Amino acid sequence: MELPLLHLALVGTPNSGKTSLFNALTGSRQKVANYPGVTVERKEGFFVTPLGRQVSVVDLPGTYSLRGRSPDEEITRDFVLGKATGETVPDLVLCVADSTNLRLTIRLLLELKRTGRPMILVLNMFDIAARRGITVDVERLAKELGVPVVTSIAVRKGGTADLLSLTDEISAKLAAEPGENNWRALSVAELRATQREADRIIADCVSLPARPDTWTARIDAIVLHPVGGLIVLAAILFVMFQAVFAWAQPLMELLNSGFDALGEFVHATLPAGLLQSFLQNGVISGVGSVIVFLPQIIIIFLFILLLEDFGYMARAAFLMDRIMGGAGLHGRAFIPLLSSFACAIPGIMATRVIDNKRDRLTTILIAPLMTCSARIPVYTLIISAFIPAREVWGFINLQGLVMFGLYAVGIASALAVSFLIKFFMLRDYAPAPFMLELPDYKMPRLKSIAIGVYTRAKMFLHRAGTTIFSMMVLIWFLASFPQPPAGATEPAIDFSLAAIIGKALEPLLAPVGFNWQIAVALIPGMAAREVAVAALGTVYAIEGGKEAAEQIGQVLATKWSLATALSMLAWYIFAPQCASTLAVIRRETGSWTWMAVTFGYMLVLAYAASLLTYNVAVAFGAG
Amino acid sequence: MTDIHDTRSQMPLGLAQRGYTGVIQHLSAKDAGSALSDVELESRLIELGFVEGARVEVLHEGLVGRDPIAVRVDSITIAVRRREAMAIIVA
């Protein structure tokens, strides 16, 4: 007889090792989506128990209580209570605890018990607790709590065996009707009473050694030092950006030549004509130019996940809280803004950790000003074509310096905009509190990191395969049709729809030094910034033949003035050139207004910056 | 040494220097001037383990205005701004 799918839910405080347990249980059999109506990430995975029961497990957002003070925490509460729209009530709730730190989880568990859902307490990271000399009387704890307790070591092979067999054992008896739901929001007095009860149970069942984690104390003595800590943070960021630019390079060149070879193959195999042009210029060079960034995306997420797993991210927020506070930002905004260097979309989604609405809104509005990886191809292309690769002051590469400058201008303008928002729009409000657990440091778990990076890479490729692919098909179409009349002597693209649109926009963009080819490239650049490079490639390729596409940088160097190139760089710092980001802002703020505000202010900044750059450059004779 | 807490007067944790150790006497959210309501602030502090009788130690301070502070609360470390820590009365 086939048993129905067993539904498990993982609940726990932040830093309880919930996600590594989730990864250990499910491996790569994961599905990441959003809960209906909200942009809270919904992670579901699947596995089979030793007795062959099919199980679905949902990793719920971490929370300290069921009060639901942020969208994430509301999801956790509603899910457990069976009130989340379109979700099945979990058959069994796994309450995950960090064995070295039971206080907060035991309190949460006592609150969870009131919901009447069948439950298991999972004492995770049991090996670390044992190593520190913490002993837990598991049987007594189970008796005191009235809930089965099992130990687990999510990071070790077979470390979840007990949990799996207990799941089998319990699910066999689940037919009995679930308990009654007596949960309601706790008053302060009840909360305090529950914490006391939790502390009493812990005193009875757990013996803590006198020595705390000395490693964490030693590392924090440096990392949280008021001055030393900031130096360490700067060093970490420096290594991160170095990695993104330098380490990714060989892989990117490899991918690049791979796509070139594929294009060559298509060119050689197929007869000249529309199909050949479509595959080579539209599909392969278009999508290829985006997939080339995969190594950079992987490296930046690798760093972010490693730092998060290690426990450093909370420290970074601690160090930056007051410094960012000067610009009207919350310490927790640091992580979302850091993610925005990879891509504003995960960055904006990560603002969910900021529970104050206005702090969150400010962060969302400035996140797109952080230089995302999609701008890198545009910057690199223009810099390598126009900025000489010479040394200044003996040791600094001029190209690198310009790149750094573009990043710095992005960050400075983000802080300035945040300051203005605070000053003009949100003047009358006291700063929201900053309260954050600083977890003990832990060795990052490679398998868990690998799964995380894999999931992100998959999402990126999915986007490249859908949105970006369709935009590339569109730009190819616009650049290819209508075909030139027979006997025409001008380049074919001069007759196309793209040229018509570009020339219509040209008067608007002429003051900032853009020609109609740039105007054409900016339109698909709305789908994703990096597509502009591919689009320029396509526009100039169709105009100038295959050689032009291969040497797009050299073509630009002959067709653009230095002033135009600098103006284009200035434009790209600010321009709201990304439809996906705007869509995410609309979704996260739940308002078209804030999306329009973002679009408007960024467009104004971009136009002003380009206008200024172009005219100054022309005045200096670079026109 | 054992009766040091009896002779020491009560003060808000928000005024404590780095290296301070003490025991939480009570919570007084209305004195903190936080952006949160009294009930919300008190609930959050309790949820992070700030309950009467818990041992606290100020481990680290931020650079600007010695803010925020990292506080050891029994077995865990919590980062909190001084403004909110004013609600925690220690001795």
C-alpha cells in the first residue's frame, strides 16, 4: 500500500543549523520558490526514510517566537498553524536546536507545543556540544518537555540516522488525531514565565561546563575590535572583489572562447542566411555573453555563503551599524547591500531581514546603485577599449583605478541618496533597534555551501535561458528586419526597426553624446544590463560583418569618442537599466509608486551624470 | 567578593563600559526611548534571553560612540544598541 507523502516542517531560531540539517536530509533534491503573495523564499526538499516513506520537508524561516513580527516570521507561524494559503498542515514539526545554545530554542519549543502539532526536538550540532563538555540528559529532557528528543550531527555522514528512524516510528503512529491548538500570542508575563520554565528545564537536564567557546572569544577580540575589526572587514571585501575580478577571468575566457567556437561552427556548418544569422548573432553570442558571468556569480555567492556559515555576517552588521547609521541605514542593511554587488535582486530580497518598514524601504531604494555584476561586462568592455593599461604612481593599474572609481561613485551616491531620503522624506522617526545574535563561529560545511551555490547558479542560468534569451531574440529580430532592399549600398541594419527606434531616441540622448546604436542597445539593456554589450555586438556585427563582432572593443574605439565612452560609464552607474530589479521592487514594496520613484530618481541621476561627464570631457578636448 | 552586587547600585546596561559584568535586575522598557513600543521592546529582549537573573558581560563596543555593544547573556552573545540596552537594569 502506497502511503501518502509525509509533510515535515523545520522550525528553529536563526543560527540553529536548520539549513544545514535541511541540506543533509534532502541533498540537492530541493525546490526553491516563493510563498504565494509574499516574497519569502520557500525551500522544500524531498527524501525517503529507511522504511521507504516518501517525505517532503519545508525549511521555514528562522524565528525566536510565533509572534510574527516580520513577513518571514508570519510565514513560519501561519505554516505551523496550518493557516498559510495553499499549504498543507505539517504532519510533524521538527524543532531544530543548536545543542550548544538551548535557552532560546527550548522557549520557542514550549510555545510551539501549544499549537498541538506532533513535534520532535532535534538537538543539532551535538558533536560540538560534546566537544565543549556540554552533556544533555536526552531522556529526561524528553520527559520534561513531553516531546521526543533526538540528537543529530547534520554535517556528518549518517549523523541524521536517529532522526530518520524516529521519523519512521512516529509517522507510523500519526493516524491519531492531532492535539488541540491552544496557541495565541503570548503576553509579556507569559513570555517571561515560558523563558523561566525553559531555564528550569535546562538547569535540570543540561550540564554546562565553565569554559565557553574560547575560539569565538579569541577571533572576536580581533574581528570586533573597534578599529581592527574594520580593517579586517575591508580586507575581506578587498579579497572578495579581487576574487570576483581576477580569479574568474580564466574561466570566463574559457567560456567565451567556447561560445566563439560554437558560433564559428554554426557559421561554417549552416548556409549563409537568416537561420545562420539568428543562431550565431542572436542566440549564441547573445546568451553566451550573459552566461560568461556564471563564474563571477558563483564566486560572489561562494563568499557570501561562506561568511554567513562561518558566522561573520552578523559581525559585519555589528561593525557597520553606526557607520551606516550616519547615512540613515540600519546595520542589517549591510548584508543586502553587499549581496547587491552580485545582483540587486537577491539583495533586495535579502532586505526582509530588516523588520522596520522604513529602514527596509530606504535599503531597497538604494540597492540598485550598488555596482552589480551585470555592469561588469559593460565597464570592462569600455574601459579596455578606451582607458590605456598603464601604471600610475608606479604601481596602480589605471584601468583598475577607473573600475574602482566606478564602484566608489556607486557606493557614495547610494549613501548620499539614503541620507537625503532620511533628511527629506522620513525625517520624523527614531532609528529602529538593532538586536542581533552573534553566533559562535563554526567551520563552514562544504556540502551545505555547495548546495547553496548550486541553487543560485541554477537560478541565474534559468534567467539566462528565459528572460535574456527572449530579449536577445527580440533584439536580433529588430536589428534584422525589415531586410534591406535589393541593391542597397548602406549596411543592412540601417533599414531595420532597431535603427528606426534608435534614431527616434537619438535627439533625446544626443546631449549626453550617445549615438543611435547606443540607443538601440539600451532598450534590450532594460532586460538585463549586460545584454547591452551583446546588443552592441549584434548591432555592430550586423552592420560591419563577423569581424566586427569579434573585436567589439576595437570597433567601439573607432566609432565612439572618449567623451561618449566616459558618458556611457557614468550612465551605467545610475541608470535603472534592469526590468527584473524594478519588478522585484514592485513586489517587495507592494507598490507601483516606489517602483516609479526608483526608476525616476535613477534616470534623472543617470542623465545628469552623463550630461556632466560628456560636456566636461568635450571641454577638455575628448569629444 | 560575593556580595559585590549588593553594594553596587543599579544602572541601565546602556551605560555600562566594556568589561562590565553584572546580573539583570529587571526590564524597564519605558526608560529606553526606543522606536519600539514598550511591550514590543520587552518581548524582544526576553526572546533574546534578557530575563531577570541572567548574567551579562559587555564584551565589545562599536567604534562610533562606543555603540552598539556586544553583550554576553548567560551562554549567548547579543549585539544591541545602547538605546535599547537602557531598558535593561543591571547591578
